[in-house]
Amino acid sequence: MSSNGFSITQPLATHLSANGQAEGHDDSGAVFDATTGLVLPSDVKVAYEVIANNTVSAPSQQDSVEATAAILGLETQASTFLDFALELIPASALKSKLVAFVDAPHAPADQSLVPIDAFLSRPDRSDWDTHCVTMKDAWQLFCAKIESLSDGQIDMRQMAAPSGPARSKVAMLWHYPTFTSGNSVFSHVMDPDSPSLWVQLETRFSNWPALREACLELVKELVSDDRLLVVTGDEIWQEAKWLVTSRGLSLTYVELQVDLKMFGTKPRIYLAQDSDKKIQQVIIRIWHGQYIYHNSNEPRGAMWDLMWNVACNIADVEIKSPALLTWAATHFLRSTSQDPNVALSRPGSYTVLQTLMRRQEKEKKPVTLDEVHQYFPNLFLRHPELVDAVKQAADKGYAPLSAIQQHFNKKSIKTRQQRQLKRQEEGVIPPPPLKRVATDAKKIDAAEKSALVRKSDQQRKWEALQNCHQIRQAEANRHNPEKTMGHTRTLERMDRMKTMLEAGESKKFSAELASWAIFYNAKKFPRGLPYRPEHGTDLYIDEDHPAVLISRQSRVRDPIERRVLAGPVEE
């Protein structure tokens, strides 16, 4: 429900719907999709809806399970998605409990008194109608409480009521996407046009904590009789856990043993148990629907489909499109395997940047200047200065895409600065801690000598790095159009450090220097890059030094890995 920033829809009978996303489609033309056997509109968003609601050409569930497993690099003979998921969960007492819970007889789900679609088709509605007496009673009490707490700030007609019956086959909780609505009066959460964020903004309501608490209490009441919860997105996971623990239940889980991760861990099926360790509720976490804009990884799409379909199997509802999210992973984004002309019609420059950067790393060579212009026409229109920035990057031997990356990095920094400024304006910022001051003459003299030594060592390290084989090879290929991504990264980072050094930015230079090379230290890093005569000769003068990391994609922050690269050799 929109009043608490997440929603409940009951029951779940279809796969993810694309309704409510941004409009502006171009429906001209059509293409044959070999995967589904459907003739689809050329606009991928419209095609997504067609596939989501297709029931004609769907393969058998067993065929769909085998196809999903193949994309995940696995084999199975399972006939349902739930059976396949159970194959991936190691044998344990919890797994046995889960199977018993799913197979156990249970009270049938209630039926909605008024179909949601029929209700939404009435433009002259003057109430939320009675879809379920239990839900209606709870909703009316809730609205009265919200009206009192908000002191008239909320137009109650614009609240989105929970859809479906109190006892459902599956209850869904999610954090709304941000879209506006023309259907703002007496809507339901299954209405894709409900105004979703109006009562979520903390700055709008003076009594937001009390409003939020009332919303959570309502949701706790509404989901208490549901056997299955599907929690979409990461934003509401803490609230979802509270819904379990606040009812005196404990939360545990079983994991699917696959290489992919969801929310930083292996995919999990959570189990809410009572004090007798008896399962009362099953909870499945999945990515939010908005993730289709960002996912171009087919195995992740397959895993997403698997978790959705497992929920459908547990709830015993029809699966209309078992491979919808797998399809979306290779069609919805500007995939590098697609026709660039199709890619130009879609929004999301940052998503395109991420996709192209992954391609660069996979192919070990930079995206060309022409491709950058081809993939970011709208970005260049909004920021004409990027045309010169991209060309200058290419002229210096950098990856042309690096200029686009810097553009977004600067935007991110600017956003953080604006937020910090806003926080400073809203509250009192404590003064910075006092710096220690050396007053003893001997200490001052020692500090000055130490600073001179550090400055001298810094220069020696810089010269040692410049003389490395990796650096010399990168410089030799600066203007070679076939140079590798390692060379482009090296050139860009070396030039950046040179600029810092010339500008006298000693601290920044030192930090950058330490980020891309592990220098010799007799105790910690005896295999590091030598920079003083007493360190001995460089054994890697004609080959890449393992302690020089400047051509890598990212810094080595793990101290264990740094010891492996340059630490003492273990006996």
C-alpha cells in the first residue's frame, strides 16, 4: 500500500507485469521472436507485456525447467521449478520441514468478492468497494487512524487499498517504483496507476514516524494468515523481517547451491518458525521489477525466473511466462549483442555505460570512439562538452568510454556534496577535532627530516614505477588503435598521477601511487617493487612485475591478496 512505501497484492496469478512503466512507445513494425515463437512489436517494452500475458505458446513446465537449468549451467530432470530448487538445496532438517510444509493440507485461499479488473474499469467509483469483508474492516480502521495522525495532510481518497482477500495464496510486499498517475482516486495496489510515493516522503509529513508505524501494524495484521510472502526489492527487507519477528517468530533459511548471488548471498528461501520450530510462513526474496532496466546477465534473469516460479509452484498458481525475465535480460537493455539502431531508441545512459564497461573487460579491448558516439546520442545532446572530452581521451590513448565514466563520477560527487550541504543546513555540524601541534623543537626538527625522507622516497617510487615493464609497454602503444584495456587504464592512471605531482598534490599522489603498486618493504613485502639501490636489482625488468597492479580493473584492497602478491615466501 502506498501509505507505507510498500504494498500487498493478493493473490498472485500471473508473472511480472510491465504496466505502469514510462510511456512513449513506438508500436510501428513487428519482428518474429524465435525464442517464444511470437510476432512481437518492435518496441521492446510492449513486447515485454505481450510475452508476460502470453498463454498460447508457453512450453511445458518441465521443458521450461530444463531450459532454465541449462542457462544456469546445470542439468535436471525435475518436472517443476520447486522440485528443481529443492535439488539445489542440500539435505537438512530445515529442507525436510520445508517440503512437509508445502505438501501439508491447508485452508483454501479466500476469493475476492469483486474482481479487481472489473472494479478498476469503473471511472466513477466513489469508494474502494468491498473485495473482502475482513480486509475492508481493517482498511477502514486504518484510514481513520491515518486521517487522525496526519491532521488532514492526506487526502484519504488517494490512498491505495490492499488488493485481494485476507487469506491469500501468496502475499506480495514491494517498494513502489516512481511513476505518476492519472488514476489517483480510490485505487488499489494492483491498479498500476495508483499514486505511489505521495505518503512515503518523510519531509512531507510532520508526524511521519507515527504514520509509518501505523502502516507497518496494518501490514502485519494483513499478512499474518498468509502461508507465502514474496518480498521484492531490497528497500523493505528490514521491514519484512520485522513483520516476522514482531509476531514472535524466528527467521531462518535454506540456500540454493548455485554460483549466482541475490542480494549479496546465494539465493535463499526463508522460513518463519514458531517457538516449537514449526514453520508458519515461507518467504522468498526476489529483485524488484525495476531491475529489468539494469540486468543484462542472462543467468541472473534465469535465477530471477526460478525464484518467481518457485513461489508460483508453492502457491499453486498458473505460470503464464516461465522465462520472461530471462528473455528480458537479453532484450530489454541495450545489449551489446543487439542491433545498435534498436539500442538508440531506449533510455538509460548509465545502464549502457555499465554494459559497455563489462564488454570492455570481457573482450580486453576498449570500445571504439565511433561506438561511444553511437550508443550515447542523447547524452551528447544534453552535454555537448562530452564530445570534446571523449575525443581528448581517445587522443591521449585512453579508452574513449573513460570520459563518459568520469562524467557520471562527477555527477555522483556533486550529488553527495549537495546532500552534505543540505544536512549542514538542517542541523548543527560539530567542529572538526583539534589537530595535534608539535611544540618541542626536537620534535619539529625530526618531523621536518621525516617529511624530507618521505618526499625523497615518493620520488624514487615514482621513478621506479615509470621504469616498469608494464608502463614502458603501455607508453609504446599509446597511439596504437589495437592496444589492450590494460594499456589504456595504465596510461590514464599514469597521466593522472603525473598531473597530481606537477600540481603539488602530494597526499593525493601518494595515495594513488600506493593504490597501483606494492613497493618493497624488507619485512612486509620483500617481493615488492624495489625503489632504492639497497633493495637490489629488479628481477622483472623485462616482464610484468606481479606487484605492479596499475593495469588491473580495480585496486587490491584485500591485505591477504597483497601479501600473496608481494609478501614473504612461506616455507
